Amino acid sequence: MDLGIRGVYYGLEFGQYYVLPEPRFSYRLPITSDFWFKLSGSQTRQFFHQLNNLTMGLPSDLWVPSNAKFSPSKSSQVSVGISQEFQHWVLSAEGFYKKFDNILEYNDNAVYVTSGLNWEKSVCAGTGESKGIEVLLEKKSGRLTGWISYTLMKATRSFAALNQGEEFAARYDRRHNVNVVANYKLSNRVFINAAWVYHTGFAYTLPIGIIPSASSNDPFRDVYIYGTRNNRRTADNHRLDLSVNIKGKPGKISTQLSFGVYNVYNQHNPFFVNLGLDQNGDRKLFQVSLLPIIPFINYQLSF
């Protein structure tokens, strides 16, 4: 068992400050020589708050500092897990629960913060939760190594002043997460790497109605009516990356030549969504994607 505690200090104006504890512990018990039980817990503080743009359009997350009105955010986490080792494999499973306090969100109908606006008037404080389980199967030896992991997770937020006080999905709530990584050793110098990832789409708030502009026929001046927060999700996100790495050692210098392809099958993953007009002038939901299939080459020298 490891036990620890650290203290953090954050100074404000006019002699104000925060002095806060961050305790943590971890416990690892060998049931047999190759079967382990693990338990851990921690509490951490963060002095900057992330404000998420929950509506559609280009993501514009912003970081604002803690002050006398809004205390530093706090995260309290506990996890419990087991692991079993085989000849070349390790199978592990872990469950976790994390509680957030003093986190900030924009108020309903708030104007997003600009340099000319006092951000304190646009936000409110609340709580959040994140919980889930993860299963990991890893191959640690042989010519072919790598791992497969699956995580089932739920992340929510709760604010008395927002969403009629009802819980809603966090911006980064990704319910299903899969990672597959494979590394194959062709020789002592040549290695092939492949990685495939899959994530549930992120949550965003879709309007439930529109009030046409009273002063203009311009549809971009219409007013959107919003219902519950984060009531929709984008399409799921997935891609495959491949690379070949060639290592060398001419004298005292180590080299590595890498070339490969990012997003091999050119998956159009959503970066953000937005409402617009199609060719007929009808409203339509558009998905904007970044980073299509991209080949790359990299050369490194190490002295």
C-alpha cells in the first residue's frame, strides 16, 4: 500500500488565497503469483475551469481562472480492478467512479465570453460524475505485441440553474471506446505498427424550434429555441493508422525512418455540426470533418 498527501496553494488578489489538500492511496494485493487485486483513490484540484460550447458550430472551449466567487474544481476518484497474467498475455479489468465539484458551465442563453465581457456573469457552478469499466487484453512478448481495450463510460453534469435541474450528458461523454494496437517485428530493425480506434460520438445541443427574424428575410438572423442540453450525438468516430519504422545505428548515432498513413480508409469523422441551408433553401444539418487520409514520413536522429 502507498499512502500520500500533497498540498496546493493558489494566490488571488487582495491577499486572498486557497490552500487545499490532495490525498491519494493505492493498494495492490497478490492473490496468487500471477493474479492481482488493485484498489486506488485520489483527490485532485484544478485552478482553471474549462467552459464548453454546448451548442452547434465550431468548438470554442475557453479556460478561465478560479477566483473568490468560483472555487477551484475538485475531482475525487476511486477505482478497483483485477489482473491475470498468462504466458504471453495480461488480462485486466477495472471499474472506476469519479465525482467532480465546483465545475462551471455557461448559463442558459448566455453570450459566449469575449474579451469585452465579464465571464463571471455568464457561468454557474455545479457538479459532475464519471463512471465506467475497462477491460484490457495485452500481449507483451513475441514478434507480435499489442493490446485490445474496451471502455464503457458515462459522464454527466448536474446544475441547479441549468436544464431544469436535470442531469445531462457531458460534452466529452463517449459511451463506448475501443482501442486496438498491434506491433509486428519483421526484423531487429524493421517494425510494422497498426492502430484502430472507435469512440461514440460526442454530445451537442440541437435546437427544437426556430423563431424567424422579424426585421429581415435573412435566415441567418433567425433565433433558435433550445430544449434540454446535449440532446443529440454526432456520428461515431473511428479510424485506422498504419506505419513502418526502420531503425539504424551508424556509429554512436541512432536513426529511425518512419512512413505510413493516417486515417487509412479516409473516414470523415465529425469535428462539429452546424445548421445551414441546402441548395433548395431548406434547413439542413451539416457535419464538418477534418484530417482526411494523410500520408506521412518522419526521420529522427538521436545522439
